[in-house]
Amino acid sequence: MIEKEEEKPLKKYEFLEDLPGIGPATAQKLRELGFHTIESLAMATARELEPAGIGEKKATSIISAARSSMGVSFIRADELLKMRQNVLRLTTGSKALDKLLDGGLETQTITEFYGEYGSGKSQLCHQLCVNVQLPPERGGL
């Protein structure tokens, strides 16, 4: 029998003071800056918390705690750029279809083909299974 790992429940915080690293004085300064809820802190940047006298390291940990309590995660634009640079394209074998797909099917995405019975969806998928094995210079991966 295989046991499923239980997901850890998110630690919910109700008030700013509930977050680790925020005392009553810091919470008051944050409220004066317009951060009244955990949600508003989760959407903030470390630089926005500087006027409250919070250092960058502490601000990052506070924001991280707020985000993790809500189950929110963000990635920076430079991280997204790195991810997008790793995207490869798989040719479909059809110049017209590759043109529609802007050069072929992208990796790290889900592509869905739909259509009427007999329109060639399965044939295309079988062709993609062959194409993925081609060398990169011929459109494979």
C-alpha cells in the first residue's frame, strides 16, 4: 500500500503582528505606509518597506512569510527571461503548421489539438513522437 504524503497546511496569519519579525511598533509603521493586511505585504517589494525602517534582509523574510502563508509565489523578470531562453521548439514537419505555431511546439508548455473525427490529430501526435527524436538541426530536440 502506497501512502500519499500529506500536504502541509499553509500557516495562516490574521494580523501583521502574527508574522514572524513584526512587532507592534513595526506593524504600526507598516500601517502608516498603507500596509494593513497580510495580502498587501505579500504583494510588496523589500524596497517599499524601507521607509518603515526595515532592512532589506528582514523585509525579504517578512514578505516571504506573507507570501508563503497565502500560497503566493512570484518570479522576477530576469528569472522568467532565463526560463524563456531555455524553451526549445519542436517542428511539426509541416511548414504551414510551424508558421501558425510560431516556429513549432514549445517545450515547457501544454499544446492541445482538437478537431473533428478524422481530422489528423492522432497522426500529428504520432509524427511529433518521431520528430522529437530528430537531431536539433532537423527540428528535433
